[in-house]
Amino acid sequence: MHQFENKLLNDALTQAQGNFSQAARQLQMNRTTLHYRLKQLSR
């Protein structure tokens, strides 16, 4: 499950060319939530 979420978040970031706000909007979540989830998954 973590691999799926990690890929989903990273793919959105890649598609948004590293723009966290745009990636978060695409995923329908807050920018801070996106940062938090990526931080949690990198552990």
C-alpha cells in the first residue's frame, strides 16, 4: 500500500514539474498534507 501511495504522490509531483501546490490540487489535498505524506513515506 505504501508503494502505491508513494508512486501516486511522486507521479503527481513529476507531472506538476515539482510544484507542490499544483500536485496537491491535482490530488485534491492540501499542500501541507502532501508534504506530510511524502515525509512519512520517506521514513
